[in-house]
Amino acid sequence: MLTAMPISLPVTPLSQRFRGFMPVVIDVETGGFDAHRDALLEIAAVTLKFNASGELVPDQTLHAHVLPFAGANIDPRSLEITGIDPLHPFRGALDELSALNLIFAGVRKALKAADCKRAVLVGHNAHFDLGFVNAAIRRSGHKRSPFHPFSCFDTVTLAGLCFGQTVLAKACAAAGIGWSAADAHGAIYDTEQTARLYCTMVNTFASLRALTDDPTPWTRIALAEPVAAAEPEATIEEIDHADL
């Protein structure tokens, strides 16, 4: 497992760490896998910041339940996984435009506070989440998205590199941040766990760089202790939202 010794990190303004972009963690819960046909049912976002010790940490959590758009498809198997009842009267769901306004307003506020020019979506299978966000933007006619339309940071790829794991639950366990199956498949919990995972990986690389005084600590990765063999991958029939 790739690890780094605890070390005091230089405090870098967020606006200088990612070329003026601000990573914002997003998770969506949906009625299926097709961003254009299936309903967006829930969205959560976590903004990030550097603390006084120079570590990237989760900051604010934003969240909205979303009403299915007119004519949206909802696969009952998706609802079995998420436990969402789209028609529940106390869900407090918003139409897509209102939900995006709520999330984007919080993101723009964080962008302004950090002096960043644009947000980049961080997600576990990030293009899945970005696809649903972009589809909702197009359907609702939203004109002021703070997110880059196609760039993203994918924690599946990063966790595969750092820990040899691609499933979110297993990657979190490998990173030492734990996982609660009882809380999984809710947008808030999955987003906050993805944020912790992303921050852990960013901080680990920052520690390696500080230890080696090397801006590209890839040699340290190559020398890292090998990870135990992963469990066999699920068949295509077994793949569901557990891997998203």
C-alpha cells in the first residue's frame, strides 16, 4: 500500500494548486445509467480547502433531492439499491433547475472565496456523474454552470494507482478511512467518503514530494510496497451502483 510519513506540508493557496481550478466532489443517485433517458434523483457536492497544516480537507456539503424530469425513465432495480422513493411527499425534491441553482450557488461561493476560476468535478467514475450533471444542465437550460464541461478528476483511476482498488468501498478501506454499507448509496455519504478518499490521495502525494524534495515523486511510487492481490472482478451481470 502506498503510504507517506506524517509531515508538515507547505500551505499552498487552493488557487495555485490546480492551475486555478477548484476540485469539487460530486455524487449523483439516478434512475439508471443513461444520463439522457434516466432520472437524476439526488445530487450532493463537497467543496474542499487547505487547512492550517497544508492538508486538503473536505469543507462544505451541499445537497438536493431532485424531481424526475418529464418522461424520465426509472429502473426499479436502481431504486432497490438507493432506497429512494421518487414520489415520497416528504422528500423535499426540487426540479432540476432549482436543484442545480442550489448546488451551483454554493460552489460559486467557494470559488470566489478561494480565488479559483472554475470548478472541476471529482467523482468515483467521474464521467458518470459529470454526464448526469451536464444532461440536467442542458434539459433545464441552465446558463451559469461553474464546472468545466468535460475535465474531471476520477478517484477510480487514482485509487487504482495508489491502492490497487477501484470499488469505492474497498478503496476507502485501503486508504484507512472506513466504509459503512448501511449508509452507502446515499448521495451525501458517498460524496463525503469520496472527498475523504480524494484528499487522502492528494495529501499522500504531497507528503512524498516534501520528503523527497522532488516535484515528481513517481520513483517513490515504483518502490512502494506491493498491494495484495485484489479479489476477482465482478461479472458484468453483477455490476451495479456498488461500483459507482
